[in-house]
Amino acid sequence: MPSNAEYIAIEQKYYAQTVRRRPVVIVRGEGSRVWDADGKEYVDFVAGWAVDNLGHCPPVVVEAIAKQAATLIQTSNQFYTLPQLEIAEMLIENSCMDRVFFCNSGAEAVEGALKIARRYGKLHKNGAYGVITALNSFHGRTMNAVAATGQPHYHELFEPIPEGFTYVDFNDVEAVMNATTENTVAVMIEPVQGEGGVNIPDDDYFQRLRAWCDQNNILLILDEVQTGMGRLGSLFGYEEFNVEPDVMILAKGLGFGVPIGAFLAKEDAMALTYGDHGSTFGGNPLTTAAAAAGTRYLLDNDILGHVKQMEVVLKDRLDGLKSKYGFVNEIRCKGLLAAVAFDSDIMPQVMDAAEAAGVLLNGVRPNAVRIMPALNITEAEIDEGIGRLDTALGNV
Ligand SMILES: *Cc1c(COP(=O)(O)O)cnc(C)c1O
């Protein structure tokens, strides 16, 4: 088999160079471990960007995909299919939501939620269309998702960007109040900011935001693309903050590795009706079979309880690293979503050293790395990964 370097040369020759990849060509994965083209083994603390919630190639998902592939792969949404009904029922019966629409990615689900907001404004709020989002948020790469993302450098490249978005500090209810106008129809926020560097709000932030939205007929849209499907230790992140959103956006972990997204809404908020939205592949039998099998396993095997236990372990081990290394100045962790922040911009060096030591991380900020392992990672695997991270930090 060709080496990492030979494969990387092929990428350099053919790809649009939009993603600065790490020099690791992953050829195989099992649980919380992956192997590269040179045969090197790694503990995977990235899990496909918080996607592989049951690890790599979980048998229940592999089996469901194989069985579905041999039964029915794609039909179009002009017909009903069984796996889509199954995952729809599971999501609605286990959430505060009443209706779901399936699509193929997080950005697409964000677009759907924004369409709900637009329709809601026309139907119930004199055409209001303004959406308040948070600075340092991340909502995806399509034009509206870019516009919703509160990071100016994503906008400048593509101006003019769609209008109608206002940005406020995360975790600041007063800022939302001040930014609210007659034209405000929705507030769209991540329960914990993921790409922003794992920023965790105060316990009462979402309850206060909920109250403000209720008083002003504003939809509370939670972008749970990263926090949903167990990442924070509850099936959905909103449960951790004792609020119920009007609209919820899912993707990433929903498919246990396959590409799927969804937006869900309460009955009163689901302003889309016949003809307002659609998708060729959305909720296709293959992806929904994977989502249904993985979600059933997650619920039946108390993986959420396991996340709560592993959160304690992960926090403890990361605190240990903070005590040991003076340049580690903050640990931010909720559920199995964590960031290790440094006192200077040494993320690239940490990434290199971590890969050399055999652990994969995500370089989320110039001064921070993110850890978001499979939700079924064991204590022993956490210890092994942290041991390798310890080695890496000793070498930077
Ligand atoms: C990753 C992410 C998205 C975008 O999802 P894609 O599937 O990459 O389009 C949107 N919102 C949040 C919170 C995310 O973490």
C-alpha cells in the first residue's frame, strides 16, 4: 500500500485546496482507534468532528447499513420509507419537538431552520425576518449559514452576504435584549459553542433567553449540530440547561458516521407547509437506517449515563495536565466536548506532537485544542489518549 506521503501528494495535485489537512491518511478505524497508511495506530479524540458517536464501525450501525443497502437505498421523498419513519418517531418521542424534516448536513439544517423563521415572521410577526446570533458561533458554510456565523472573517471573503443577521456576545442576555427590534423573529444559538472553542454558558443563560423570547414572540432556535445526540450527556443539549427551544437543528452525531441532518420544531413553530421545502436525498433509507440503529443502541445501552461518567474521568485527567504544565491555562469541558487552552498560540506544535505520540486532536483555536471522542469511549482508552497527550505536551 502507498505511504501517507504518497497519498498526500495525490491530494495536493487534484483537490481544491480549501482544507488544511493534518498529514495523517486514515485507512481504517475501530471504536476509538484509527490506523494510518503507514500502519501507525492512534487514539481518536476527534471522532469525525463529533460525528462518530459510537466510535468507528460500530457493529449495530455497520449491520443496519449493510442490510438496508441490500434492501432499498434511495426512493425520493415522494414516497414513504421505513427507516425514516423509525428515526422520526425516535427523535420526536425523545425530545420536546413535534415535527421533523430530514436533510443531509448541518448547514442544510440551518438553512431549513432559517426558512422556518422567515415563514414564521411572515405568518405571525408582520414580516419580521431578523435573526440574532452569537459572536464566535459556527453554523456552517452555505451562504446563509456563513452569514449567521458570528465570525467576521468568514463574511469578508464572500460579501455581499445575505442580510438580516445581528451578532451579540454569547452568554449575554442583555445583549440580546438590546439587539432586539420589531424586525427580530428568531435567536439562533449553540447550547455550547463548539467551533468557537468549547464555550459553556452560565446555568441560567438559556432560561433567561427563553423568557425574553416568550415575551417578544421570538423563536428560540438551538443549533444542536454538535451538542445534540448525547454529546453533553443528555440526548439533547437543551436538557442540560432546562429549556425547550422552538426549533432544533441536528446533524453530525445523528448519523453515527453517515451524512444526515434534521431540523425539528414544535407544532406552533413549524411554519413550513406543503411545497415550502424539500430534498432529494434528505432522510434517504440508507442514512436513516444508520441513524435509527445508532440512536436505538445509544438509548437502550445508557450511553448517556456513560457520557456523564466519562465526563468526570476526562475532566479529572485534563485538570491533571493543567496542574502539570504551566502553559495549559484553562480546561473547558461539558459532557465529552472539551477544549484545552494554552497561554500562547502553540496549537500547531501541540497538534504535531500529539500525532507523533499517537493521539488525534482538533486544533480549534490558535491557542486551544478540542477533544470530542466517541461517546462509548472507555476509561482505559481515555487514559491511553491522555497519556499520549501528556507525552506530546512534554515535547512542545
Ligand atoms: C459542524 C456544525 C455545523 C455545520 O454542519 P455541516 O454538516 O458541516 O454543514 C453547523 N452548526 C454547528 C453548531 C456545527 O458544529
